[in-house]
Amino acid sequence: MSEENKTSAPATPEPSMAKASTGAPANAPAQELTVQDLGVLKTIIEVAQSRGAFKANELEAVGKTYSKLEAFLTSIQNQQVAKDPNAPAPATAPTTAPAPASEPIDPVTGEVK
């Protein structure tokens, strides 16, 4: 009896973030993340937290990330005001107040039933 090598290469290669294809043509412009997008992310974190989307053991990481994001956005806003004091403050995404917990919310539309 001969011993066979029991290790084999995986059937499909593992995806790499650096080599991930977006499916966009090579000449298409790169997608950019803007300051307004970061403001929207800040609002998403606020709404998700108020709706209880995070587990207790996740709150520290979420809070630290939120604090970093808030500090970054504040520094950008301060830089913009320093350049042009007459410029309006950057707009952020509108916040919506979450419905009280006693009212059922439709999971598909997010509307109060």
C-alpha cells in the first residue's frame, strides 16, 4: 500500500479584497466616498443604535468608531469654516425619530402599523 497525499488545494480560490472585481469597465471612474457619505453613515449608526440593532458586546466597538467618525467630520467642518467663514455648514442626512417601542413597525416598509 502506498500513502497518498491527503492534502488538496481548495476547489475555489478564496476571494481577496485587493483583487476583487467590481464588474465595472476598466475605463469607468472610481467610486468615491464623500464627506456627505460619512455624515450619512454617522446617522445610520445613530438610528441603528436607537433601534437596538447592536448587541451589548458590540457597543464598545461601535461607539469608538462613531467617536472617530464624529471627530473626523468635525475637523473637516472646522477646516471648511476656516477657509470660508461665510460658507454654510455641510448638510447631513435628515434624521428620523424612531417610533416608540409600543407601536409595531412594518419590517418591509419601516412604517408604523
